[in-house]
Amino acid sequence: MTLFTEPIGSIPRTNKLLEGISTNNFESFLDEAIIETINEFEKTGSIIITDGEQSKSSFVTYPLTGLTNLHNSGMRIDFADGHHRQLPILTSGPFKFGKYAVEYLKNAMSKSKLKFKQAVISASALSLLYPPDGIADYPKNEFIEDLLNECEKDIRLCLEQGAEKVQTDFTEGRLSLKLDPSGGVLQHFIDLNNQVFNRFSEFERKKLGIHVCPGGDHDSTHSADIDYLDFLPKLFDLNVGNFYLQLASEPDREKVLEAIQKYMKPNQMIFIGVIDVLNPSIESAEQVRDRVIEAAKYIPVNQLGTTDDCGFAPFCDDRSTSRETAFAKIKARIEGTKLAEKVLLLH
């Protein structure tokens, strides 16, 4: 048996790419950045990789590329260090994606023979684009139907292209309990995302996953102050086969692992975060090994995998972590998972 290990998605952009963003000369450096990122992934010993999201503006806004029916006055998300991100808002219908994730996947797959994972954004996150006061001639129920169709298409195209996994980013899940402590918004988000996932076959859902974390950006978070245990009971109601859970940065990992053990289901793979992407210190392989062995006390080994807590740069302008640090942490995850595998499979 093998302990599976996968990245979440984003890698800090190359210096040339960052310079290109600032000088509006972005496209000319893209292929070079993707090739360099894939090469660095290969050096870590990774079996499943991503393109590092080098060409995404952010993990949440890529489908909005080129759209003209948006205004920059949407929901504001505040981070603990005082900075914020602001979503756009839809001004007219219909809602269609300007870009699908499969475009990134195709380009990356042409550059390596390794297996690829593709991250997509959740229907629940994109639902926040619809204005609270509504849109004349485009009622919310029509928007939701368009949204579900587009999110299904985004995932299905990646599966058809040959993605090994398609991971839906759901960082707004924990945040929803800050917006609505009663859990009503969270339940709405769960139901909305399941309306997408339920369109796929049982076989296809084994390739689908959900990623949750308290929202990392510039080494800060938007919802780490929300108790993970208030969120986890509902999380495992999502109808996917893989769960990528931030854990390394949690102050009480065993408390979280007890909750995972309580609420996880027999057909679900649990990828625990063993790398704290917000901490500049590089974990040792032995530290990773110990975190996996700790988790194996609560999660059956045949349902256990490892991942990073979050992407290293979910927004393109995030320079808080160097590429060198990111890949050193990934290498530690790979090597530490192998060390844990040797220990766990002897028992």
C-alpha cells in the first residue's frame, strides 16, 4: 500500500512573471514560468503535480477573465493582518465563465508526463457575485442555474482532459461561520456545491475533491479564529471522494483529528495538511513523518494521504513566500510521507 501525497495548487510566481504583471507584459513570460515550475515539482519527487497556477490571477477569479458584466464593488474579505481582498459583483446576466480551468490543464499537460491535478473554484464562492438587491431581468434562480451549469462544465472538461484529480477550493466554508454563526450560510454553501457534485457519477466523484483552509494570503488568514470543530461536521456531507484539510497550522491538531475521525465516512480519502505554508520555517522530513503517524491514530491508513495546508500563493501578487521555500517544503512533504509509509506499513 502507498500513502498518497498531493499539492494543493499554487506556487509563488517567478520573478519574471511578477515583473511582467507589474509592467503589463505578463503573457510573454508564462510558458517559461510554467516549465520552470513543473521542472521544480519533478525535482521534489512528486507523482501528482500542478502548473503552480502561474497564469491564474487568483484561485477564485480565473473564471472572470475577460468578463465585462462585473463591477469591483462586491464582497470585501478582511484578513487578520489588516489587508483585504474584494470580490467583483455581477451587473447583468447571463453568467458565463470567461475562462475554464481546462485551458491551464491542457497547457501544463503538454509539458510533462507526470499526472496533473487541477484546482477549480466552488459554486458557493462564485454565488457571492450576485448582488443582494438582485438584477433586473436576471432573477437569482436563473443565475444559480447558469452558475451550476458553468461549474459542472469547468470540472467535466478537466476530467475529460485527463486530470488525475479535480479539486474544488472551498476556503469560504469556514469564513461562512463568521458571516453567519448560525450555520445557515454554510448549509446553503454545502447544498449548492452538492448540486454540482451530484451531476457526476460515483466513479467520477472518486476523482473529485474539496480543499478547505482558513484562507491564506500574504501569510495571514481570514477565518482562523473560527473553531474548526464548528465547520467539520457539515464538511463531510459534501459528495466527493477526497478531502484536503489544513491541519499543520492548527494549534490543537489532535482535537481536529478526533473530529475528523468522528465525522468522516468510509468512502472518503482524507489528505491532511502536514506543511504550514504560512510559516517560513521549512519542516523536516521527520516532522512530517511524525504528523502522519499522529494522524494515523485517528484515520485508517487506507484512507489517509498528505498535502500542504493551502496553496503557497493563491493570489498572483503574493510574494510572502519564496519559490525556494515552497519547493523545499514540498520536498519535505514527499520525503516525510515516504518515511511515515515505512513505519505505518510495518504495523
